Amino acid sequence: MVNIEHVTVEFQTKEGSFKAVDAVDLQIQDGEVFGIVGTSGAGKSTLIRTINLLQKPTSGKIWIDGEDITEYTGHALRAVRHTIGMIFQHFNLIHTKTVFENIAFPMVIAGASKEAIAQRVPELLELVGLSDKMNVYPSKLSGGQKQRVGIARALANNPRILLCDEPTSALDLETTNAILDLLRDINKKLGITTILITHEMDVIKKICTKVAVMDKGVVVEMGNVYGIFSLPKHAFTQKLVAHTLNLELPPRILHDVKGSLIKVVYNGERAEEPILSDAIRRFGVNINVLHGKIEYIDEKPLGVLLLNIDASSAHIEEIMDYLKERTASVEVFHG
């Protein structure tokens, strides 16, 4: 387990001191895929770098499997770092070395034998789907292939923990999905604890089981991914989720709409029930769906709809009360 205990990272600037990370507490269980999400400057990268002490906390403690590593230096720190792999945003490959040599590099640093390296590197290349690229140089690889090499290199010393620092932000959408699928498969096959930071909620939704939302150095909300998407509590989290759901309507529709525009969130099994059909029959009104979707997060359905209900205010309140009993949340979106 990784336990981040009241960690603060403070930097000195010309204007004075600045807290990039402010009193953060996180517990990350073994085998979990834990996401840390926030906009640029939220403190995500600084926080993740404290886990392997590439960034030493100003205060607080980092615990790994019950050991306080915060003050480790020298041999003890190197030993811990051998158990923590790291994947970088811009790959950080050595361009003068082949794919084989890049993956072998951390094993060489750790003092592995040539025989162990000769056995391990081909296994990793097969795992990441690059068996035919062993003797190729990074300049001949695509972005996705470079990141696959980075993943293989991070796994070279059989780490217990895998840190992923914006691993897909330099990739296109199709390649991003392929890399996330690979990371998820690796987590399932190896049971490795995976900690991933990103500014994209779609990445969190696709791969993570739990998530912490950071804003200005502070964790403002934390929980399982499904709960965060279905019922975000903090205003900043709500903004991130709304941006991901993309429920914007053209101005002309907002201008011309009659009655009220209602936002309804369904979760769990009720996202698959005919609730709207029941409401139309029960109240004898037309309910027009203007926007919405049902998607699956962690194999559980989550539905969000924007509904136009043209009825009297009293009637609309009655319909909303009915919907509130059968859905996760109901609110007036417009009107």
C-alpha cells in the first residue's frame, strides 16, 4: 500500500513561498489503478514525484508497504526506486540506444547479469507488442511505440508500483486508447499498483478504479470513479465532469425552448430502466430528449439526459419529484 500522509511541497519564488502540494492525504491499495486528475498547475506531477522521492516533501511522510521512506538516501533510496517504475509524458528514451538497450538500461543500473537481461527484455517486448523492434532506434518509432518502450523499461526490474506521469497526453486519440488498454492489461496480469496522473477525465473513466481530484495543490474530492462521475460533490469536480460529458446545447435551442429543460442523471441498474416512458404515460405530457448518453464506467451504466418538458410549473415540479425518486439526481438546467 502507498500512504501519502499530510504531504506538502513548498517552493520559493521571487514573490515568496508557493505550495505546489498542500497537506495531501491519500491511501492507495495494492493492485489498484489510482488516478490523480486536475488542470495544469494543480500539483499532480509534483505529488506523484514525491512517491519515489524525485521530489522530496517539505513536510509529511511517504509510506510504502508500511515503511516510512521519506528520509531515505543513498543505497536505501536506490533500493526503493528499483521497486517503482515510472512512465513519462515525453517518453524520455535514450536516442543513441536501441529499443533493447533502452529497456535493459534500468536493469544494468540495478546490477542485473547479462543472462537475466537477455531473458527479461524479450519478455517485455512481447508484453508490449514490440518483439520486432528490438534493434530499432527510437527515431524510427511512432509516438505510441515509443511509449510502449517506456512502459517496458518501467517494468524491467519487476516493480511493485508503476507511476504514470501524463502517459498519453502526447498521443492521438486512437493511440491513447491503445496505451490505456495496455496499461489496464498489465495491471490485471501483473497485479501491479498503478498510479496515473492526467488532466483528462476520459482517461480516468477508461482505466482507473479510484480517483483524487486536485485543484491548486489540494485534493478537493476523492472516491471511486463511478461515484465521482455520477454524483460529483465539489464545484471543481462538477466542472470537470460536465466538460467531459459535453452537454452543451446551441443558443437557439436555449432561446426557443418552451417549458423547462431538466438534467437527469441515472446510475446503476436504473440507467437501463424505461423511466421516461413510464413518466410520459403517468403524467400525459410530452418529454423531448434534447441531449444525452448512456455509457459504462467500470461495467456499470451511467446515463445523463437533458429533457424538455412543456408543462405548467406545478406539473413540472410533480414530474421532477417522480423522477427524483427513480434516478440519481434531477435539476433544472434551463427555464
